[in-house]
Amino acid sequence: MRETDCEYEWVQYQDLSEFKGKWIAVINKKIVGSGLYADDVVKEVKKKNKETPMLVKVATEKYLFE
């Protein structure tokens, strides 16, 4: 499994309620930034990290798929 796949799987099990409707940046299974606009989040994270983060848009509602 690629690292981004592992990170995406990790994100699915986190309590992201404080990030509803926002973009989150994830590096090494840690949320390293968040905001309303993806490009702003990436710019801010890149100031402090050499790695490019994985971006995820957090839903405003919880969806269940069966």
C-alpha cells in the first residue's frame, strides 16, 4: 500500500468534527494544517514542511456507505 493510501485510511478513523467544511493537510498521519481554501492550506504548510501534504476536504455531514 502506498503511503498516501495509508494516510487516507488513517484520516477515515479520526474525529474531524472541528474541521467540518474545511480542507485538512496530512503528513505522516498527522494533521498539519487546515483552512477554507486548499491553496492557502498548502502554502502555509509548505512554509514549515519540505513534504507535500495530502489534502482532504472534510464533509459537513457524516455519510454512511453500506
